[in-house]
Amino acid sequence: MLSAPPAQVYLACGATDLRKSIDGLAALVQQGFALEPCSDAWFVFCNREHDKLKILHWEHNGFWLYYRRLERGRFRWPAAGVTQVVTRRQLQWLLDGLTLEQRQAHPAVTARTVL
């Protein structure tokens, strides 16, 4: 999917104007969410129609900006609130068109022995 796993994944709940570029999204992270855009975190934004998203993250000496457009379907994006912290697994659920509250997913298992 993307590069090394982030320390945190933040969703900008609701709709974001995706005409914003790296600078605009970084300013939104810093001023709107009171977070540091140059941290080891991913910041994920979705448009009003929930068919496009952008992921902003800092790596070493510059920003990455990932853009995804769905040809069919919609992301099941959280509507309320300003930001929401999710796991990488939950982000993958959203990217796959699922909700954050997956009841069908297998729970994480820590194996203690091999059979």
C-alpha cells in the first residue's frame, strides 16, 4: 500500500476541499487540528462526495501526498468531529470501502506457540 507504517493515522472527519495542495493541507493540520504536519503521522482527507481522498505525510526531508479517486463507489467516511485517530488496519478498511466499526473482521491474535 504505502510506505513504512506511521506512528499515528489521523482522519479529517467530514468533507475537506481537496483542491488544497500540500501547503494547504499542512496548514489545516497545523492550525485546524493543532497537530504537527512534519511528525511521523499520516493525515487523511476526503472530499464531500466521498469518492476521493488525499493522504499527507512527512518523510525525511519532504512531504508525500497520495491521491486516490474511486471510479465507482464511495468511501465510508466518518461525518462528525474534526479529527479521529485510527489504526493502519482501520485505514485499510476505509480504503477497501468498509466502515471503521467492522464486526466481521477477525480480531488480532498474538500467537504464543506454533502447532
